[in-house]
Amino acid sequence: MNNKLGVKVRSRRFRPKAIMAIGLPFLVAGLLMASGLNWTKASVADDLTNGPHVSTNSPPVMPSSFAELADKLSPTVVNVKVTKIEKATFHRPQMPEGPYGDFFERFFKEMPRMPENHRTQGAGSGVIISKDGYILTNNHVVEGAKEVTVTLANKKEYKAQVVGRDPKTDLAVLKIKAKKPIPSASMVDSEHLKVGDWVVAIGNPFGLSHTVTSGIVSAKGRVIGAGPYDDFIQTDASINPGNSGGPLFNMSGEVVGINTAIIPYGQGIGFAIPVNTAKPLIPQLVTKGEVTRGYLGVSIQTITPDLAKALKVEDREGALVADVVSGSPADKGGIERGDIVIAYDGKAVKDSHDLPAMIAATPVDEKVTVTVLRDGKEHKLSMKVGKLPSEEAKLGKSVQPAKSKWGLQLHDLDPQIAQQLRVKADQGVVVVGVEPGSPAAEAGIQEGDVIVEVDRHSVNSINEVKEKIDESEDKDNLLLLVQRENGKFYVPLEQQG
């Protein structure tokens, strides 16, 4: 899928629709690492290392009671109340026919209308990360907010300013003006967290302030389809709507994650953003209000067993390059479509999940060496990292019958068909139908997809598709490069039986 990022990743390990945000009533926006900058706000920097943070220094084992931990940590957790101004919509009903039509028509003309804009409220949680009032929370909690109010554990309320947001990782930083230093939490290296470790979540689920729940770390490095930098901590500590932005603590009272998402109808399955994702971003959010990330300009995907077979590679490690943006750093550096990135700046790339974070964390204009596997040989390519751009009918006669060996119904790509199907590609052959149960359907090909390549050869007409299929040495397997929306990815087709 294309999301205008420097690196785009297709992942099927989790469907985005299976995840819901836990801040009411907002949704998780998109989500890791970014180029770290030096703190210019001395107070915030000192607080993260030397400030008067709350920490129990207790051994990392399950205590007989969580009471002491909860008592010491609760003052660092806040309730975040958000007010939005949303535009009201009015749907005019269908007027009945007959003698009563005029009456209803006059009634709806004379009835009072709702105001064009109305106020809505939502709530979430946050954690204080500095004694002078900086608070870390989720972006989806405060996105679009006109007014933000923060309530401390002592019931004091403050108007808060949103100083920075990062939709890609779903993080945001708030600032309140407290008259005196307030309790703040410390953040630890979340890499030290292990599956099975005890953790405590504190937040405001369903508006119930300062609720404490406990559990263990169920998994690390979860990819849930929330964004390009997915790397979540999974926990069975109870997390519910309203916990968004609240902290996940270890048994030493240190923040290891920011609670973010749950699976609807799931029990004991919650997700938190590791603080190692947040720590490099906070300085930029405080000083600039946004995050600057490195950019190469490639679309990548995971090498599945089917793709490995189609590409004739034995090792499935690395990230497969499905597309290269013209004129991008990757293009200028010599990366080609079909390359497998196996190392970035001296660090091994095990799969497609590793590369986006590596590139995003690289400072803009820094030179890096990218090692790719091309036709079985390694190539070391040098390039300068760029800056990730901000995110601010009838089908004619040239239709290939769907009842074919592969189950594809195709049409030459022309302006008319492109407009009808809202296709944004400028080359290839568009899919206008897929036969149910066919190899194309089993592989996930959809109407509106554009076939750009067949067996690593470019195609621009149905005749060229036929030629490349006829020329294929393997008559039972086909490798397609498909464009969907603005992103490209490889799809292997296999003839069964």
C-alpha cells in the first residue's frame, strides 16, 4: 500500500481493521524511529535523566501487592479531556408522493436546523515526563482538538497546549503551566523488557480516573497494521477505552510503553508503543512540533515462501524492493526493482519490518551504504538519505475473458478506464475482473489493480501480457508486479492441479 512514506511495507500479519483505538472517541492514526536530535529544552532533558522522577527501585519480580507501586506512580498519570468542534450534517429525508407531499415539504423547510458546528468531547490518558509540565500521550487522543484540559491525580485542572504531534507513531506531547514542580515518571530502555515480565498499566478507562491494572508482557515487536513503524509491546494487563496515552510501567516504576490499541472483542490483548520509539522523537516534538525522518524512496515487502520460490532465492531474509521512486535517493544510488535489501549502513536487514525504522532514524543528508542481493550477487550501493516528505461502466472491446488459466479479466490502460476505476497508474494493464476461486483470486488480486510486470518484464498491453505468459518457462507459476493505489508489490500466482 502507498502512504507517501519513504518506505512502504505490505504486511498481512495483522489487518488494520482488526485493531481499534482505545481513546474515546478517536481512532488510531497512523504510527517509528526517527533521527534523534539534541535536547534544546534543558529542563525536559534533565528530567528524562536526572529529574525528580518516581521510581521504586524494587526488584523486577511480582510483589505480594501492587499498592505501594500504584501509590507512588499515580501522581505521574493524568486524565486528558479533549474538545473538538465538528461540522454537523443534515440528511434531508425523501419526501412522500401524493397529497401529503406538500405538507412534509413545508414542514422540513420551516423546522429549525442544527447549528453548522457542534462541540464534541473525548478523553484519554497521559504521563508526565518532566517536572515543568511536559506530558506524553497518543496523537489520536488530541488530533483535531480545539481545547485540551489535563487533570492531575490531585484533581487540579490545567489548560494544555499541544506542542507536537507525530501521526506515524501515534505520539503527541502536551505542555501545562504548573506553578511548582510536579511529579514526573522516568523512562527506561524498553529493549530490556522481556516476554513474561510483569507490567502495570495506569489510566482512565471509561472515564474511571486512575485505574490500575497488572499483567505480563505477552509479546514484543508486534506488527498490527497501524502504521509503517509498527513495533508494539503486547500485554494482557487490562486496557480499555480511555487508556490511550497512559503509561505501561515495569516493576521498578519506570515507563516502558504508552498504551495505544486493543483488539475489539479480544480479552487480554492490548498494545503499547515502546518508549524507545518515543525517546528519540520527544526532542523534535518539543522544539519543532513535528518529526523529521530519513527517506530513500522505495516500496518494500516481505519475502514470503511463494515469493522466494518465484524469485528463486533460498534465504527469505531481507526486504524485497517492489518499486523505486523516480529521482529519489534510492533511484540515484542505484537500487532497482526486484533487489533484496540485506543490509543497511552495516546493519543486517532480517525482514521488511526492519528497514523502515533504520531509514527513518538516519539523519537527513547522511551517506549510507545499502547492500542488495541482485540476481544472486551482492552489491554495495552508496547513497545520501533524503528528507521524508510531509503528509500534509462499459469497458470497451479489448477485454481479456476472465475464464482463463489465471482467472484475470484485463483491459488496456487508457484515460477513460483509468477514470472509471480511479486508477492512478500511467503504465500497465488494469484488472477489471477476477474469477472466483482462480489462482488470481487466491493470490488476492482485486479489480482496479494494475499489472505492471509479468515475470520481471514490463507490460503495457494485453497482447504483451499474453506474450510474456507464453514465453514463461514455468507454465504453472507466474510472478506479477501489481500496482494498487500508489504502491507496488509482487504477487506470485500458482496453478493448482
